[in-house]
Amino acid sequence: MGAEPTGSEPAGSEPMDWPAYYDAQAGRSARSVLVEALRLRGATPPGAAIDLGCGEGTETRHLLRSGWRVLAFDADPGAEDLVRQGLHPAELGRLAFRQARFEDLPGLPPADLVYAGFALPFCDPAAFPGLWAGIRAALKPGAWFAGELFGPHDDWAGRAGMNFHDRAEVELLLAGLEIHSLVEDDRPGQSAMGPKHWHVFHIIARNPL
Ligand SMILES: C[S@@+](CC[C@H](N)C(=O)[O-])C[C@H]1O[C@@H](n2cnc3c(N)ncnc32)[C@H](O)[C@@H]1O
């Protein structure tokens, strides 16, 4: 675990170029926190999943191809067409896509898995507590959360409209969940724009039965 997105993530405070990011992500494998959460579920049959900030849809498609029903959210108007690419009719029949901002999300339905890869940090800090409360409320007993939060040493810390949490805050957010994996990356790395310091928490947690 610990791979960061190597796309077109701009440094500084200019708006994110999501279409360029999606281009750079095309063809990669599903992210390891999701793959590992699915492995940890063992033989439990697939159920209802939510993918928050699904982007070009690699993880949504992975879930659909594994038999899940997926409710995928993204604010970007270009995401839906990309998510649907290459899916068979039966898989498309288990997909619902909603173009929505985290800040305006309706209540989330009960889910067996909530996945949010490198996406929740892009929620406005004022709206993040409500978004996180919605995620916690959506987790059925025994359901899994997999995804990332960013820490305050990240080069993007302080960007308008993004939220960051130190380790103590992350642990508080996860209180009451069984933490199966909490990997903290706090190190120099790369983005397409050049060197970037990443401070990322990779999380796999389960709501107790
Ligand atoms: C870094 S990408 C991650 C995409 C994918 N989950 C992945 O792991 O590659 C972040 C995604 O969050 C979406 N996003 C950014 N801000 C958002 C917001 N406020 N509400 C909903 N989606 C947002 C972007 O459109 C983008 O697709």
C-alpha cells in the first residue's frame, strides 16, 4: 500500500485539471486499499458499494466486475462516461452514477463497502464533518471503509477547499471502527507537475458487527 496517484495533480492553488488526471490514470490497476479490503472480506458475497469521488472509474469497474452493485459519485461532469467505458450490460445494470459535490451529497444509502480513494481531501473543510458523518452512518454492521485522507505535511495543505487531518484526528475519525490497516506515508514523491511531498493516510477499517 502507499502508492500515490501519479497524474496531473497541479501544485499550488490553481484548480485541479481532472480530465488530465483521468488521462494519466487510464489503464492502472485498482488501488491496493480496495483490493485488500475485498480480500479481507473473504468469501462474503458482494453487496452494495459506494465509490465517493470515483474519477475515471477504475475502482467502480473493479467492483462491478466482482459482482457488486455500485453507487458512484463524482462532481466532475466528464466522469460518468469514463466510468461506463468497457462495462457489459449486466455490469451497467448494477451501476448508478450521481454527479454531485461532496458538499451537497444527499444522505447515503446503507452500504456494505464505502470506497473513497484520494478523494475525500477535496471536500471543503466546513462540509467534511457532515460528509464523514454520512459515511459512518451508511456503513452497515460489518461493512468496510477503504480510502485515503491527507495529512498536514502534504504540499497541498492549505489549499482552499481541501481538508487535512493529522494522525490523532484520523484516529478520532475512525473511533469505533475496527482498524485493519492505517498506513501513513509522509515522504517526498512525484506528481506529474514535479516533486511533491505526500502526507497520506491509507485506511482500511470495518464497522463492527
Ligand atoms: C484524485 S481524484 C481520485 C479519483 C479516484 N478515486 C482515484 O483514486 O484515482 C479525486 C476525484 O474527486 C473528485 N472531486 C473533487 N472534488 C470533489 C468534490 N468537492 N465533490 C465530489 N467530487 C470531487 C474529482 O472530480 C476527482 O474525480
